[in-house]
Amino acid sequence: MREPLKFFIIAGEPSGDLHGANLIRAIKKLNNYSSFMGHGGFLMEEEGMRIIEHCNNLSVMGFKEVIKQLPKFLKIMNSTIELVEKSKPDRIILIDYPGFNLRFAKRVSYLKIPISYFILPQAWAWKSKRVEIIKKYIDQSFSIFPFEKDWYNLKGLQTKFFGHPFIENQHVDENRMQFFKRHNLNQKNRILVLLPGSRQQEIDKHWPIFVKTVVLLKKEYPSLQIIVAKSNNVKIPISDRTFRIEKNSKKAIIAADIAIVASGTATLECAVENTPMVVCYKFSLFNWIIARYLVKVKYSSIVNLIGEKRIVPELLQSKMTPENIKTNLIKLIEEKSDTRTKMQKELNQVKNKLGSPGVYNKIAEEILKETKQ
């Protein structure tokens, strides 16, 4: 029988909460006596983790926004270190959220507690010097992109890739017919899913443009049905009663024929489900100027980065207009359009690069293997 193990986990965003919950579940299958505490969300709490700081209080995006809340984050950092020092976990697991997590790893290094990092910082895109911090303070690294693993290994960081979590065959608790009935949808009419983002800052920037795009589209496709994928942690001012709200983005993406997606992990969810999409994103002017200066990759969308070519259109900043989004969606909306067929073929190629199911189980096995029993 395995000995009870104590894990301290930090996930600072809604996406990290999802991955953290699945990882906790996988660890418990292998060591049912494990205990978990740290920063996360409702999903991790449901799996039995004691939440110290909710990720809704930690999720901030943008240089100016982070600076504004710096005193709060410093206070959370100091209290987190004190708690780890008192609780003496057997292992720390960091999930994404590099701005906080890398500083935390450096500051708790004196405690000599082994640290695993799941969903590594995208140092290949910007802040490449972060790789040196990871090499010095992280004991175990797990990548979720094949090209990322190669990049880190070339930089001298031993990195393992077991596949991307979105490839998991997770059970969806209703079939297509049940989904359509629940939302009172007509199976004969096309469906557009709106994925405006998982942070309130993103919603505030994107939602007015999404709504204006729908108005334009409905002039040509009046029977078009709209599903809004909405995270629990955001507020979306939906005034059109014909819009259906779905909290499970995976279900919405599966049901949809096309999607408008804020650049981020949702683009990969669409790729896995072979849903044609237009990717867009709008920053504040200050953040856009800084990002243009710092970011060193050719594409914004992870789908295009994995495919190593422009598979999906990217409409960023001034190019993110209702007219531009509509023009690109029109090319994808018809079932037999050449643009749609070509995109779906290339999305399938991206999916094939993401590995096979069992990702969380394999990572859990590696973590337990390296954790003192």
C-alpha cells in the first residue's frame, strides 16, 4: 500500500482549474490516500482539494492590470510561502500561470520540496530566459505541445510530452439530440458558437464586436442559431433572447458548425472537434504595443503554431472588426465549401499531433514515481 502523500498545487486560471481537477483525479486513482491543498477553482475543490485562494481572484491579464494589483499578489505570494513552510507537502505541482508560479518556485527553493510543472510557460514565444529559471528550480517538467518539448530539450531542460489534455476521450453526459432538445435548437439550421474568452477583460473587449458580427451574419443567414460558451467566472451582457448559453464549452463546440474564438486554448478545443473557426483577439493599446515588441512567434493561434502554417484566420487588434470576421465566416459556413473542407482536413492533422488519450494518468504516474513514498 502506498503511503499518504501531501500535494500543494497552484492553478491561477480557469483553464488551470480544469487541468488541475483532472490531474488530482488521476493521482487519487493511483494513491487514494493523497491530500491536496493550494490555489485553484471549483473543479479542483470538487475533487477534494482545500482551496486557499480561488483562481477567480488570481486570473489577471495584461501588463498594466498586473501592475495595478501587484500589492495583492505580493501579499498572496508571502502567505502562500508561509503556508507551504508550515504544511510541508511532499511535492508542489505548478500548473501554467508562469508570472506567479516561477517567482514562487524560486522563493520556496530553500525548503527543498520537489516541484513538478505541468503546462510549461510558453518561453518559446516570449521571455525565453525563463528556461533558465525552470532548469534551476523545477525538478520535473511536462509539456502539452510536441514542438514545445523539442524546444525545451534543445535548451537543456529535460521535458516530457505525453500528449495534450484536450485529446482525452472525456464523457459528455448527453448526446447530440438531447443537447438540441435542451436548448430548443433546430437540427436543420446552422449553428455558430461564440467563444469570447474566459477572463472578464477579454469579454469586455470582444463581446460588442461578436454581437455586431452576428447582426451582420443574420442578414444573410436569418436562420443561424447562436450558442454562447460562457465560463462561470465572467459576466456577459446578453440582450438577444435567441442566444443560447452553454457552460460546457466542449458540448457547444461539438454541436456547432462554425465558431468565433478568442485566441487561446479554446482554439485547440475547436481543432480537436474539427469545428471550423475564425480566431480573433483585441488588447488594450498599451498591452498591444508591449506584446508586439516582446512576442517572437509568427502566429497568435496555437492551432497555426502546431500546424506550422496559417490554418485558421487570425484577426488581431484593428483587424478584429465585425466586417472582417463575417467575411471569413461566410467562407466556412457552407458544408461543402472548399475553404471549410481544407480547414477541416488541416485541423485533423493538428489533432493527430496531440498524442493519444491517457495524458493525465501518465503524468500522475510520473509524479508519483518521483515523489517519496
